[in-house]
Amino acid sequence: MKNGKRTALIYFAAIIAVILLFAASVIRVDVYNKTRHHRMLSGDALFLQEKAEGDVTVSAVPRGSTWTKAFDLNNEGIVEHNHQAYTYDFTVTNNTRDEVKDFSFRLSFNKDVFLMSAWNGALEIHQNTPEGEIKDTVTDLREFDPAEHSLRCVVFDGESLIQMRAGDYLIYIPSSSMNAMEVPIKPNEATTPGIILYTAIGEDISDSTLELDYTFHRLLTSEPLFWISMIGLLIWLIALIILAITSAQIKKYHERHQRDNEIINESIETFTGFIDAKDPYTNGHSKRVAIYTRQIAKEMGYDGEELDRIYYVALLHDCGKIGVPDNILRKPGRLTDEEFAIMKSHTVHGGEILSSFKSLKNAGEGALYHHERYDGHGYPEGRAGEDIPLIARIICVADSFDAMNSNRVYRNKLTKEKIISEIETNKGLQFDPDIAGIMLRLIKAGKIPVGE
């Protein structure tokens, strides 16, 4: 029962641990997906064409072909080309195994530029003026109409350009439309927003600063703790199945073992019943001695199958009487020396009968030695002390107690006080003193009733 409770507790603790691991994986993924990441890039980190390092990187690469125009900002009649156009590809690369759910970047300018075009995403324009900041969103710069916005703009050769001065900035908001699909960015893939702008000839925007904000969408199956919890659950289920199968087999074994024990017990009790029936004055003696022997052995710490074995050995301790003539067993008076010698021979006969009982370990020890005395004056071999097998020493005390606690043809059973006195007196003489002490404790505690 204790082992069953301990096993159930272990399995309960294990499934709780698996559930906690799974919950931890869900929480970790949720926290990770809600975390907004931020990176700031400028100079070579942004405009160098070598592969950058990081979970999400941005590389701003100008295309090779440019063209120039004359910008007459103050109506001075300038016709010489003084500005050149740059087409910048801002490649946003996802270098992780997770999906980039969303991103945006802020591009701040340190010199005057003119925005001509951009594709896919929207631009949120921030311009500083003496009256305050102008903020406006252009959904598609390719279709920009100055009349629809409050932004600072200039027009050259029929082209409407948004003027960005030093300190102004734009925020690029990617498109999730089916045509663009800039977000989400799949693992190890990239998307490339583009901007066309003009700067003064000889200048570029390499001193600009880009601030990237992004979030991830990590699948639960990408979290190591999730797989640890799943492996743990699989192991737990396999162990549970094994336990169920093993428990069923053990249950069948115990049921079969119990049936076998019942058959053995009934067979032995039937056999000992024949022996006890030869002497009506000792009817039930064998079973009572077996019960007392088991109680003493249990107090000594024996349990389970070993306790059953001790019980059966004790139950058979008088089996040798089957060979003693009835006239001797039932003689009401004192036995002659010859008759007593025949009576004592029941121990040897019992040992011989049980010598072939191999399935019951040491079955013959109880029958052969239960009349040996601790002081060495017993029979059949005159063994003494611990040279007498332990089972025989236990049976000796139980057998003597039952004799004193039973009516005989030549006397009535003894009183409780007399029985206790006899056992005390014979400690170390007839009885093993330790076993006699256990028997006395059981009698005094009422666990072995006297007079019944």
C-alpha cells in the first residue's frame, strides 16, 4: 500500500512538472512575442554593403545609376544641375528562425534632402517649422498630391518633392498587402523598401541615422521548453502505460499467489487436521501454534511471504505424529520410557516426511527441532542456543504456550499468571530468552489471549 501511494505521488509530481514546463514555454513565447526590439544604425553600420550582424539587420545600399537636376530654390534663375538623385534600397533581413511579425524604421536626416518617391509602404513625415512640427502620413509617395497634405513641398519640372531639412525624419511603415507582403518576414528572408531622394551634388545621406523597431512571432513549437515538456509528457505516458501493464500483471500474480496460498493452506490444514484428530485432547493444536508463531515472527519484523512461510512450517510441526500409534497418543496416564521414546520419535519422522517438501524452504526444521531446549537438554539431537534453527525456537515457545493454555486429560489448562511464571522461569533454559520476552509482551498486551 505504501509503495502504491509513493508511486502515485511520484507520477502526480511528474505530471505537475510537465504541466509547469508547458506553462513556462507558453509564457516565455508570449513574453517574447510582446517584446518590442530596438536597434539604432548609422554610418558604416547602415551604409556599408558588407553583411551586418544581428537578429534583424538593415542595409541601405544606393543604386549605381543616378541623375541630376537644377534646383532653383530661391528663384535665382539657376539652370546648372546642382542636385543628384539617389535610389536607396533598405534591405531588412530576418536572420532568425522566428518570423518578424512587424517592423518600422525611423530615418533621421542631418542635411537637406528632397523625397521624390518610395514604394510598398507608407511614410509618416515629420517636419520641423517655426510654428511647430508638421506630421502627416503619405500612403503611397508615388501618388503624392501636395494639395492633399500639409507638408512643406517644392515643385521642379512638374515633380512634387517633399523637402526634408536637417533634423526632419520619416517613419517607414511596411505594407502587409498581398502585392507587397513586406510583413511578416519569414525566417532567413528579407524585404526591401525603397526611397528615391535628391541631395546636393557631392553629398549623400550616409550621415543619417536609422532606428529600427520590430517584434517577433515565435511559434510555440520553436520554444525548447515546449519540446522538453512534450518529451516529458511522452515519457510520463509510456511510464504510465508500463505501470498499468505491470500493475495488472502484479495484480494477477497476487491473485494467483493468493489462490495458491489458499490451496496450500487448506491442504496443510487438512493434513494437520488428520494429525490433530488422532488425539481429541489436542484438536486444533497445530493451527493455534502456527498462529502464535506467526504473531511472534511479525513482532520480530518478518512480513509478506516470509511470514507465510513461517506460518506453514509451524502448521506442520507435529506432522510426525501421523506415525505414532493411537494408543500412545490417547493414553490418559503417564507414558512408559518405551512409549515416550516412540512419542519423541515424531520429531524425526516429521523431519523425514518434510524433507521432500522442497517448495517450502526449511520445512523440516520446525518438525525436527521444536522440542530442542535452549540449554541443550532437549531432543532429538540435544542442540543448544542459536545452534537450534530460529523457526524451531519460535515454535518451541508457541507450542509450550498452547500446551499450558489447553486442557489435557491429566490436568486442566494453567492460569494466565502461572503461564507467565512458567515462561519467565524457563527463559534461557527451555526457551530462547529473546523469543520468550516477545511472547510475554504479547500475552500481557492481550494480543495472545489466555484462557481461550
